[in-house]
Amino acid sequence: MFADRLHEKVLEFKNPTVLGLDPLYDYVPKSIRNSFVSECDAVYEYNKKMIDSLHEIIGIVKCQSAYYELLGPEGALLLKKTMDYAKSKQMIVILDCKRNDIGSTAEAYAEAYLGNGQYQADCITVNGYLGSDGITPFVKKCIEYGKGIYILVKTSNQSSFELQDLTLESGRMVYEQMAELVSAWGKSVIGRYGYSSVGAVVGATYPKQLESLRKSMTHIPFLVPGYGAQGGSAFDVKSAFDSNGNGAVINSSRGLLLAYKKQGMDHEQFDKAAIKEALLMKEQLNQHIVWEGLK
């Protein structure tokens, strides 16, 4: 079950960090660009160097499909190769594709990414705002293949309040209603550590809502974006974890990919800078996690 594998990976590394591998071509240093004719080949080499540098510190990688789609048809192959390479290093692979639809189309998406299709991600992100008939096919694949999904609940972007914070007749906000639905959808795939393979995306940029949702979604794991470059800190995300240090993984994309800028290092040292930043992030997160409770 995905929830159990994720829990064990976080415990193994004592690190809930997720490497957000969202590469723009501009992130690739000149030495790599000059060695390849194809942009995709250059990005793949860059991705491999990031994975090689960090896979002993971080056990989870998240690929945002949009950055690969930017590179056209070759980008789809690049995404597949990157995911496969991360798996070869025993990393858990989350594909951030935010898919959703209804009926047979939802089933096709679910099979493509979670089933026996070409991608075979361990987990994907899903947009739940079409309702249950857009989620059920994904939950079925979680059960059938031992995979996971993270459903958007309270996203990290500044304008999320325009819809997600609207108040319903019940007095709850839209994101709170979505949280209740996600909790219900996740009950059929709860693992031996008490968490479901159906999770929620909750942004680090809204720490009060994060704390409230952790209290109400007791069996739902969180994928927390918005750390670092978007302004979220270790203090902001501490309430994503339960009292035993379980229940959340924290994504950092630009914070790791562009760490060389923050540290004043040369672009060619991007991988070394990423290591320093990853260790610092782990240290900062660990100030708020009681690892002794994890088992």
C-alpha cells in the first residue's frame, strides 16, 4: 500500500522532504547544455545529477508534468525516463499532473498514470472539484495497484481564496467541504500506520488552515507545497505533522533547484548547492518532528 511505503521511506531517511524536480531549460548550467544537441537530453542529464546528488538525503521525488510538456513530445519521454531513473535509485515517485475528469475519461487517466500504462507513478495529484465520479476511478486504482493520490484541498497560490475560501450555506468554507469529502474517499485505503493512500494537497503558505485541517483530517496524509521559494518555512509546516511526527511530506522545488543562487555559488555547482540546501531543510524540519514516536 502506498501509504505504508511512504511512511517507511520517510522513517528510513528521517526526512519528510520531497524533491520537486521541475526543471526549466534555464536551470541547466552551460556545461551540460553545451554537451547535448537536444534540450531534452540536457535536461535529463541535469535531472540525473540532481537525483544522484540527493537520493541518499531525500527519498521522494515529485515531477511536475507541465515542465516536461513544455518540451513537446520529447518531453513526455523525458518525464518517463526521469521517473524511471528516480525509481532505479529507490525513490518514491509522485507525478504532479492534477488530472481529473469523469466516467471513462477518468478511468483512462487513472490507468495511464497509476495502472499498467507507460508512466506507472507511485502517486499522482488529482483535482477533486468535479466530485465523486471524478475521484472513484483513481481510488479504485489505488486499491488495485497499491498506488496513491493527493487531492487538492487548500492550495498554496495567493488567489486560492477566490474559490476555496467561499462560505457555503452550512457555514463551512469550500476547502473545508473538500476536506470532508477527501476524508471519506480515503477510508477504504487506510494502511497499517493509520494513514490513507488518499491524501490532500495543503499549502505551506496557509499555516492556520494547515493546522486546522490536520486536526480534522486525522487519517489523511498531506503533501505540502509552498515551502521555500513561495514563502513557507519549517515553522509554518510544523502543524502538518501529527504528535508522532507522521502525516506529511514537504515539497521543495525551486528552493533546491536554484539553491546555488541563494548560497551565492556558481551555476556549475548547482548539485553541490542542492545538497547543502537539502541538509539545511532536513535540519530545520527536524526541529519540529519527534522522530522517537515514529515506528
